[in-house]
Amino acid sequence: MEISKDRFVIVEYDLRLEDGSYVKGGNGPVSMNFVAGYAQVLPALEKQLLGAAEGAELEFVIPAGDAFGNHEEKLVRTMTFEDFPAGRKLEIGKWAVARNEDTQAQYSYLVLEKTDSSIKLDYNHPLAGKNLHYRIKVVHVREALKEELEEIRPCEHGKAQPLDD
């Protein structure tokens, strides 16, 4: 059976960057399951998997622009401690999360630099600007159960609506 819309899929994979470092699966492949056609995984990844049959082994690269986007300098900001007093407590090289109290939206950022009076923050996704190197084995493909289709939740980077057939 091949991967297509409304099919439940289990894959084993590892994910590396250009420099060979592992994002997932450094000590052996990791497993992931999803229902195809509902953006539960990165859309560019799902597109690569469509049509693959159970048992298939695939290797491919998803360019940064099709994955988590290119690194955008406009998302790197320098703020004074006068404007952002909490920045004094943050450590260079660490990720932090802020919350907009009005909307409850959360934003993560990386602390790039600190001076005596300011802090430089990067709001890009950690994988922005990085090509993703996948090695995947399709372990199992079957028709999704009615219950599974009723519980579908899209990936935060996907679309909430089903993909076109």
C-alpha cells in the first residue's frame, strides 16, 4: 500500500543538517506516525513521501525555504535593558519563551549577544535557513480509521485544512 490521503503512516527516520549533525535519530532512527493529507507533518516532507510504498527507503533534502524558511535578519532585534529589563537575566546561547499577555501567543527567541546596556535576540525558528537531510524507511501504511480521522490535528507549520487530492 502506498502513502496517500487518508492513510495512516509509520516511518522511521533520521534528520541531519549540512554539517552532518543530527537533529533527530543520532543514536538510530526515530519513529513517527501521521495520517497523510492533513498537514500533520511538515508539508514538504509529506510531499516527498506521497506515493512511497510500505518498505520503501528514501533519502532526500528539503531546502530551507521549503522547510522552516530562510533565516530573516528582520527577526533579529537588539533591545535595550530599559525597554526589556528581563533581558538582564537571560544567558547568551540559550532559548527563551515570551508570552503576549493580550493574545496569549508564545514566541521563542535565541539570545545572541549581551552588552552592558542591550541584548540581541533572534526570533527565527531554530531550523530556519537550514536544509534538512532526511533518511526514511516507510514501516507501515494502512487506511486511517474513522476515529483517527476525527482526531486529526495539523502541524503548527501546516494548514488546518486537508491537502487537495
